Amino acid sequence: MALKRNPDAEEVDVDQSISGQKAKQLFSKDTRSRKKEKKVLTTFSIEPSFKMELEDLFADMGLGWAAGIRFSLREFYKKYREEE
């Protein structure tokens, strides 16, 4: 069954409604780009034995290789930034 549009009903301006404002804010390109940045691929050399040790440590923490490296770098940054 199709619904008919009621011509007597007031038209709701999407820009004025709270949900419309929230949707506009959520989907605007400006706020999305600030929330999540694209990752940058970096490479470095490491001994295979040391990498295996780190992989085991990260696995014990419930992290994969990339997540473990990101976590380690954040912790390193926090520690040495506070010592300045």
C-alpha cells in the first residue's frame, strides 16, 4: 500500500532540524578529515630474531605486528615528550 503525501502537513526544513544539523556535521568533509588521517607506510630494517621476539610480545598483548609497532611508538613518544 502506497502512502500519499499530505499537502496540509508542514514542511520540515532539514537544515533547521536537530537531526539534520547533526547529519550535516557528521558527513561534512571538514570534520571527517580531522578525525581520521590516512596512514603513512614506513619501512625499517630489523633482525629476524628481534622481530620474532616483538611479535611474541605483541601477541601476548593481543596486538598484531603493525598495531604493536604503533602502540610502541606512541608510548615512546609519551615517555620522552614528558622528560623535556
